[in-house]
Amino acid sequence: MNLEELEKLKAESIAAAQGATDAAAIEQVRIRYLGRNGLIPAVMKQLRDVPAVERPAFGKAANAWRTAFEATLRERTDALAGAGEAAGPAFDFTLPGRWPQAGSIHPLSQVVSEVARIFARIGFTVADGPDIENRFNNFTALNTAPHHPSMDQSDTLWLDDDLLLRTQTSPVQIRAMMARKPPVRIICPGRTYRRDTMDVTHSANFHQIEGLYVDTKPVSLADLKATLAYFAREMMGEGVGVRFRPHFFPFTEPSVEVDFTCHVCGGKGCRVCKQSGWIEVAGAGMVDPRVYRHVGYDPEKVWGFAFGFGVERIAMIKFGVPDIRYFYENDLRFLEQFA
Ligand code: PHE
């Protein structure tokens, strides 16, 4: 072996390293030149057979070969890794897995389902009606005076002279009574619309649940109160009291506003209930005879009550939600609390 031959081997080894196109090929070249039986160690071993005068030059050349070859291998390895990264990161088997995000039922839907379950136990079924109503079902049949302010453009979202987005779920009462004979025992959950400005407690699109019980035997205000007291206990827990305050609705007579004892202070008086101990939750009353006439019932032969409340309001009280807007923003941090 002389210097000339060494330089030739060196050139070959570097060409081989440069020609390697993947990690396996690089490894093969490395083994061929640097492995235990590789060419470079073999040449190093021949060093002692080289005549002493030539030995330093030969040794130096052999070392230079090794260094140059190793540098070429490193370059190739780096270049291939760079190309791999550009094609996409290597799959890391040690990373924790990604769990599929399971959805959950919206808190307002949870309240609607629970209300339906509670009333189902005392014989109420769920009735449905359209969001787009006509003047008759939403106002006239509900005994609303022709120029009542609630019919104003500023309160109601009218679609034309007759059609509107229902302002309450009460029109479903009318539909139910026109479609069937008493006894009628229904609750009607649904969307309602009013020309309101969004704030902490108001939304232009909210949800109500209407209740209606009409029978051919006497039904009294006491039955209404017992029904709502049962509902209050089932929905809010034992010990929740109910009180009626006189009020006015066109379609009920007498009419009442319904209060539950304050969920925060239990009736002692606090900031939430404005020191009164009570929270207003619903409107209710005995169905007005004029409403019976509108739907073709004989007011002398039927008795009944109706009530209605806001789903958001019940949900805010039950879950302690301070702002109605949380229900509509679909922020997962909010929704996940109800999973
Ligand atoms: N519809 C009434 C409202 O939106 C509530 C109500 C329903 C009152 C049924 C009495 C009877 O305010």
C-alpha cells in the first residue's frame, strides 16, 4: 500500500458516502469503511509495515482520510434528516394520545328535559308549535286587546301583517285546545322572540315552557298552586316555597306571578332577591273564559289553568349562572361544566 493507493481509496469512500440516499445506505458505507473489519482500520493496521521514513506521511494521510470520510457521513446524515423533516415530522410514539371530544347536552336542553320528566309524572305530555305564528294564535285568541302595546313593532318581530315570531309559548295552548277535547294536560317548551336588547338577563331569542291543564271537572287556583309547588320541589329541591302575587295577563283570570323562595339565601333576604326572600319565576292563572270561546270550548263546562316560565331563568337559578349570554356563546369552558 502506498500513498497513491490510499488517496484512491479515500476518493472512493467519499464518493460512496455522498452517493448514499438513505439512512440504511449510509450505515452500510460506514460499516464498509469504519466497521471492525472496515478498510480504514485495516489500512491503520498496515502502518507498521510501512518503511519508517514514509510512516509519518502515511499516518498523516490515513488520519486525514478518516476525518474527511467521517465529516462526509455526518453531512449526508444531516442532509437526509433535513429532507425528512420537510416531508413532515416523524411520528412520536411517546406522545400522549388525543381523546375524541365527547359533546354534552346543553344546560338549557337539560332543563327542558328535566321539566318534561317532572311533569310527565303527573300526566303532562309535551306539545309543540311553530316559531312562526299568526296574530290569532299569539295575540287574538289569547284575548290580547287589539292595540295592546305588546303587539307593537317595537316589541314583536313581525314578518308581515299577520305572521310574527312568537313572543311567548302561549299560542301552543291555543293550538292544543283547537286540536283536541279536554282533558288537556300539556307542557310546551320552545323558542320565543322579542325585540329586546341583549343584557345580563335579556335576550331577543330565549326559551319558555308553557303549561296547560283543562278538564271537564272543576280545577281551581289551589290545584295550580299545588302543581307549581310540586314542580318547585322537584326542580329546585325540598324546602322551596311558592307564593302567588296578583298580576294581569290577558289570557288568564285571575292571573298571578309566581315566586320561589330565593335559592341563594333560602328566604332570609339577600342581594340576589333584593332582600325580599323571593325570586320571580313564572306567570300563571286560570284560563280566561274568552280564550275558551276562541278555541271552541264551552266556558261553562271546562275549568283550567295555565302557567309559563323562562327556561334561561330556571337554568340561571338552578346552576347559579350570573349572565344569560353564557348560554348562547358556546364557550366550551362554560359548556363543559354541565357534562
Ligand atoms: N305568556 C306569559 C309571558 O310570556 C306567561 C304566562 C303563561 C302567563 C301562561 C300566564 C299563563 O309572560
